[in-house]
Amino acid sequence: PTCAPHYYRVVPQMAKAEGVDFKRRSLTFSTGGGKGCIAAQTICLIDCFGNLKPCSYFHSSVGNVKQVPFKDLWFNNKTFNDLRNFKEYKGKCGECEFINVCGGCRARADAVYGDYMAEEPFCNYVPQRTLKRMEKEAAEEAAENAAKENS
């Protein structure tokens, strides 16, 4: 199996560039496919020992359904609630205009950076907000360098 939610942005991105109005089909028979990462949003995993994970790709569990009711873990667990809060995503994911379509793979961010809220490590897209921020930072740095040269 492959987890690649960062590709969910490609069709809306291309449609926007081509001036086409794109609306994703709703597949009523499917549990997924409407959004990229759905960990702790519409799916989770309970292993044979009762350990609850946001999805099958996460290594660590958030609790055990034999000790804490599933409903309590689903609605009140910090990790699950963090994963549902797109405004707190970090790095490029936090700045991306496609956050609601994609979300990046939270398990992969956790595995690579040790932070499930970090940016998707395999995504090569540079969000518009990131580009604007980088341009602003470059202009500020150029102005600082020019001021130093003139003083």
C-alpha cells in the first residue's frame, strides 16, 4: 500500500491553471478518496491488542480501547484533534492553498521529522504563500545588504 495524499492537489491545481472549474466526484460507495490524508478524520486503526492509531501507517498509538472507550479517544485525544486542525499544520503544509484537498501524510511527517504536524516530506509543491514569503524575505535581505553597503 502507498500513502500519497500530496498528489490530491494535482488535479485542482491544473484545473485552476487552465481556468477550468473542477469539482471532485463524490463516491458514495468509497470510504476514502475525497481528500488526501484522512487519518483520525474518517479512519483509524485498532490493532489486535486494542491500541488505537490515527491510521495504519502510524507507529505509535494514542491509547487503548480496552482501557479507554473508543468514543473518548476519538473525540478527546490530543493527537486526533491536532490532526483535524489544519490551521496548526507546519511548514509548507501550513501555508498551502490545497490543505483541505491534501493535508500531506501525517504518519510520514512523524516518521521523518518526529512531528506529525510537520510538512509532508515527499511533496515538492511550493505553495503560493511560501513563494510570497520567500520573495518578501529576499527583498528584505537585499535591502539590508544595500543599507550596509551604503553605510
